[in-house]
Amino acid sequence: MIFINMIFVNREKELESLKERLSSPNFELIIIYGRRRIGKTSLILKAIQDMQDSIYYLATEKNNLPKFKEVCKKKFPEVEYIKEDWEALFHFLKDKIVIIDEFPYMVEEDKTIVSTFQRIVDNILKTTKTKLILLGSSISVMEDAISYKSPLYGRSTASMKIRELRFKALKSYGFDIEEAVKIYGFAGGVPLYLNKVKQPFYKWINEEIKRVDSFIKDEIDFLLRYEFRDISTYKEILYAISLGKNSLGEIKDFVRINGDISSYLNKLERIELISRELPITESKRKGGKYVIIDNFTNFWFRFIYPNLSFIEEGKYEIDEESYNQYLGFIFEKIAREFVKDNYPISKIGRQWWKDVEVDILALGKIKIAGECKWSNDVDPDRVLFELEEKMKKMNINVDKYIIFAKSFSKKLERSDVELVDLEALKKWLYSS
């Protein structure tokens, strides 16, 4: 059983930047945001762990002012005699480190709070050494807080969007390479999910979904409610995409929504649960295919959402065959990361034209075409022949072909072809 704290894997740059800001002799307003479970709180708490004059407040849905004062009073008892007023409290907290987590709750409770904080910054803090850090899991609210329409526009000295860890970050777990791919298909690069997983994956996941207190069943609802009041339409859209309904028309027909569905899709794109893919050689804005880019969300709508009733009864298990089919898409993501790490490219993605599609086309100083097969004993001659035929049909010349598979039935002796099996991926994963 493996359990390692991965919160700070590949977070060294963020940690260094935060410590530098916190040591500054000037006022700093730092905005930190990113999806739920991504490790924002742990990151900032790690950064301030040796700093004494700091206040950490986790906002709630109601009564934040008296609760904030109470937290301050526990650290600084003299706060008891200060007026229960944001400006009065921050006047006392000058030159200290003040962290407010889940700031969007405060915005929801009091729409004027952003203007209040603008006055506090302008009139009280900007000439001090105070460090004010605002964290939030609602990406839309936090981005709005620093947009040009916001009263805080131009006041922040740093903003940090915390994104998922790369697949390569899983090397710190010491996973078997095939287990790492399976786990990445479930957890993506979300630290909390990675910390919960145990090996072997299939045994753990089927035990976990049967638990009455499993975090998995309600996780997507929690995630979406950070962004949206009514989540039902968003869930149906995500379910449609998980079923392979990738075009605007297909999604609209499946969801059966009255009116324009584009605004829903745009919001899901904004919070980075989905993206609209175009052929890598095209730049047109219209058309394209919608795909779920968040691995846990993709997993949830593929395996959990349509089976919730059976899961509640304890009668559902994820079978390896279905999961391996799903991992084909995940394997493509890992393969693209491999290519980006190993070749001088500037652009990478899928390429399609009419009924012809290739998994990978990379452009840059070298042009690469690639195919991914999440299977054992793959015949590289057959895959290469099919790939070359596809490139001819699309009239695209490349310098190199890369074929990814769990294993191959034989080697190929061609200088313009690279075969990447799980052993090669393991060497890359555990390289520096």
C-alpha cells in the first residue's frame, strides 16, 4: 500500500515565488486560485510555516466578519477591543501576513466586499509591509476579482493559477508504470486524489466506490457548485461529451436544452473542465470537437454518473476491459507530454481531415506524427503503414513517426521511426 504526500511535487517554483513575495519589504496582494483539491491551501501554509505574524482564515458562507475577528483574536488577543469592521481590523493587521481562503464565499455573502478590500488596499495597506493573500476554488470568481472591471484591478502584485501536476510528477510515488497510467486516468494531476489512491488500482477503486463514505460519489457535485448555482445542465453536457458527443450539435441534441448551449460550454471551458479541439494545423474559431480535459471528471462521467444507482446498492464494479478502453484517451495525453519533453516542438495535438484522424501531430523544429495503442504485442509495421497512409491522405509530410504501445511484437529498424513502449515510458517517467 503506497501513500505519499504529493502536494509539493513540481510546486517548487510556486513555493519559491511565494516565499520571495512574503519576504518583500513592500505591500503584496497575492491572488491564488485553481480548482478544488489542487493544493492551494497546502502550498500557502507550507510557504508561511516559519512565519509568526500570520493569520489564516477559511471563509464560510455566512457571518465572515465576526468569524474573521474571532480568528484574529486567538492570535492577537488585543483584537477583542477593535471595532468589528473590516477596515478597523486591517488597520490593526498592518505589516502582518493575512491569508483569506475561499474568498469567493465572502463575495457571495457581500457583493461589496471587493470594493471594501479596494479601499483597504488604497487607504491602509499599500504603503505598509502587509502581505494579503486571497485564495479561491471558484476560478470564475477569482478571475473576475482581478479583471479590468473589478475594483481590485491593478492592485494585485501577483496572481498564481494552480494547475494540475503533470503525469511525470507521479514518479515520486514509485508506481509501476502501468499502475501509474491507470491511476492518472482516475486522478489526473490532482494532489488530493493522488494521495488517496492505493495499489493495486483496480482493487482499491472497486473497494472505494462501495464505501458508504466514499468521496468519489459526490465529488463532481461539490466541484461544480463552486462555479454554478444550477449544476444539472452542466452535468448533462459533461455526460454527453463523455459518451463521445463532441460537436455542438450533438451535445445540444443530447441535452435537449431550449436556447443557446454555447454559454454553458464557454463556462466549462473557462474553468478548464473541457476544451474545444481543432485540427492542429487549423486556426479557425468555429467548429471543432469538445473534449473533457480533466481526468477525474472524465472518469466520473464515464464510470460513476451512469451507474450511481448500482453503486448505491453496492452492485457495481469497474471492469478492466472498459477501463482499458477509456485509458486509450489517457494514453494519448501521456504520449503528447512525452513528445513535448523530448523534442523541440511548439505545437502538438490531434489532426483530422474528413474521416482520417491521427492521435498526434507535433509541429516545430521537427514535425512528428504519432499513434497510440493501449495494447500489448502491437505490430509496429501495421500501425506504421496505416499512419503513413493517413499522412498521405492529409497531404502532410513529417520528419519522424512515433508509435506508442504497452508492448510491441517486434522491433523496427528505421531511423525515422521511434517505438515507445511502457519500458521506454518508465525510463522517461523516472528520469530527472
